[in-house]
Amino acid sequence: MDDIKNNILDKAKERLDRFGFKKTTMDEISRDCKISKKTIYEHFKDKEDLFTCLITRECHKTVEIMFSQVCEIADPLERLIHLIRSAISYFNEDTFVTRILKNDDALFSAFLSRKYHILIDQEIISRIAAIVNEGKQQGLFREVDEKVVAYAGFKLFQSFSYMRTGQFLTDQDKQEYYTDVLIDFIVHALVKK
């Protein structure tokens, strides 16, 4: 069952990425999968459900990739710094998930973007909060509300990372400078003096 469902999601991803949500049909996905449309509806109640599952799967993969790169780093501060740098590097790539983050209306409808942001934001914020809490327990970070700090830090990161899509951060030197400024700000906000 999971193989069929993942095959459907993989083919839907190809279609969505190429043609967008509105121009992708269940008939085309069933043809790409070489299965009946009925089989697709056995796994997903409708097109919105299929694409919500797809985006959820892809976003969870992205979160796992980003956090797996830092899980071996013992120091919570170094883990946060590395997470910021690797996330900015990842989001500079042109991937399926980064196009979702950019809210490209040509590719994705508004309901998918909103649903995605709620799911992924909560997961990332809770993982960052766990790192902040660990830093507090080790006596490295000030006594702060880790959930509020994680939320604020994540929103600040989003602001910095989304800036790069405009003319403001088009060259690599500026991106590195603003990444350093963001890291410096977060370090000074958290670290005990």
C-alpha cells in the first residue's frame, strides 16, 4: 500500500512542479502512475488531500535533512549556528520545497501554502525550542522562554532568508554578511554573559 501511495505522490510532485496545482488533474496523475483513478481515490479523498499529503511529506523530508546535519553537534549554540547556515544554504537552492516557501502563485494555491506553513513552522519551532532548552539546561543560554525565542528566531530567519529572493540580497557577499548579522544577533540574544 505505501509503495502505491508513494508512487502517486512522486508522480503528483512531478506534475505539480511542472504544471502547478490548477493545471494538474487526477486523470493525468493516474495516467502517469499507470493506475486507475479509483486507486488514487482509495488513498486520497481528493486532489487537495493528495497535494496536502505531498507537501507534508516533502516538508518533513526537508526538516529531517536540515536537522540531521546538526544532530551530531554537541554544543547547542554551535548547533543553532550550523542550522542557520545550512538552512540558508539549502534555501538558496531551487528545490520543490523552496518554491513552496516562496509562495509562487504560479505553482501553488493559497490553501496549500497556508496549510504547509502551519505544519512546518510548528515542527521547526519545536525543534529549535528543544535546542534552546538544552542550552539553558547546560547553563550556556540565558533563562528565556524557549518557545517564544524559537518562534521569534524562526520568524527572523524567515525574514532574512526571504530577503534573498528580492533585489536586496542578490549577491553572495551580501547574503553571507546578512547571515553573519543574523547569527550575531541570535548569539547575543541567547548567550549568558
